Amino acid sequence: MNTVINIKTKKDLKHKAQKTAGDLNCFGSALTMTPKLENLLGKIEYDVQKGKNLSQVIASKKELKNYPVFV
């Protein structure tokens, strides 16, 4: 879902904010995923939808401590 925010402000403040955002590399064009990343995320999304390759829910330190770790 896209959200639009409208703010009324003075022009000089707007230009200062745009310059600051540009200097900080904020609010630029949206980043795009590489095809390799899209493919990987697609596989992960498929697994999540099918309930495959997921770890159990860990709700406490004790459960975490007893969780088997494969290295």
C-alpha cells in the first residue's frame, strides 16, 4: 500500500529540507532488487507459504538455550 503525506510549509524551508535530504541520500529514488535477490526471496516466500524450512517459535531464554544449533 502506498501512503501519501502532504505538508504545507514555506518555500525556503522546503528547499532546505530537500537539500538536507539530498546530502544525506534520503528520500531518493526507490531501490530495486537484483534478479538474483528476487529469485532468492521468491523461494523463501514459497517456503513460508507452505510452512517449510521454518524454525520453531522461541519465546524465552530457556527455550533459546535448549534450541539445537547445527554448525
